[in-house]
Amino acid sequence: MIYLTPFNQEHFSVLKTWINETSSEEMIRWSGTTFTFPLTDRQLLEYNSEKDARIYMAMDENHIPCGHAALRKIDFSHRSARIGKLFVEPSFRGQGYTPIILHKLLCIAFEELHLHRVALGVFNNNIRAKRIYEQFGFKVEGVLRDYRFVEGTFWSLTEMSILKPEFTNTLRNL
């Protein structure tokens, strides 16, 4: 059983350890341009103070942090938001945690916040994540070609979104 709990300062050291033990390339894959490597408390304080966001730490059944995710740019007027910063701690990867965290985020977006549209951006070299988003019913809206120059290589970014009726239909098929 995985649950989401609001991200707070007590979680900063855990997230910094996860990210700072990877690489600047992994950090960009996770955060785009939001953060600079290495991740610091100052960056996380600013991030955690966003007024239009719901930021979470994912916890396993033993209350051990296993992931992180956020709904950002929540716009109640237009009933939309963006998923960002979805990260599963490396030792928990490959065990089905990403779909569970994604499902919980989408339930918050569509059932609790009553949003209509949720979007995200995924780098094209993150094939596993893109496949999971497609399984949930996300549709490709476009590709930003050669969007970021990372470690000597251009990365393209695929923009995707899901609407509430599409999510409801996907739930029936999962």
C-alpha cells in the first residue's frame, strides 16, 4: 500500500540524497529546468512554497519514502494542472510504484480538485515513463524537438495530457 503525504521540510534531506546520488543528467530528466545540480534546501524551500501546487512524498506501507510527485500550475479557473517531478527512489524502481503514484495523483486531480485536464512533459529518452503515461490514457499533444542540450546531446520533450473522461475510461480498463 502506497500513500501520498504532503511534502515538507522533513523530506528535504531524503529527496536531496536521492537526487544528489544520481547525476545532473538524471536531475534534468526529473526536474527539467526547475532545479540546478546539486539540489539544495534553498531550492526545495522555494519549490515547496509554490501557491499553485500540491507536492507529495510517496510512502510505502512501512512509512518509508519511496517516491516524490507534484501537481503544479493548478488553475481552478480553467480546471487544469501539470504533473511534474515524478520520481521513484532507485531501489524501488521496477516494482510498479510509478503507476500507483500516478494513479493517486490523477485521483487527486480529477476527484478531489475536480480538474478537467492534466498535462505533463516527458523527455523522449524516458521510454518507460512515456509508456506508463500512454497506458493511463495520456495523449501526445506535440513534441518540442531538441528542447534541451544535456551532456552534449539534444533531448526532445513530448507534451502529453489526459482529460477527466479519458481517465475515467482508463480506470475501467486497468
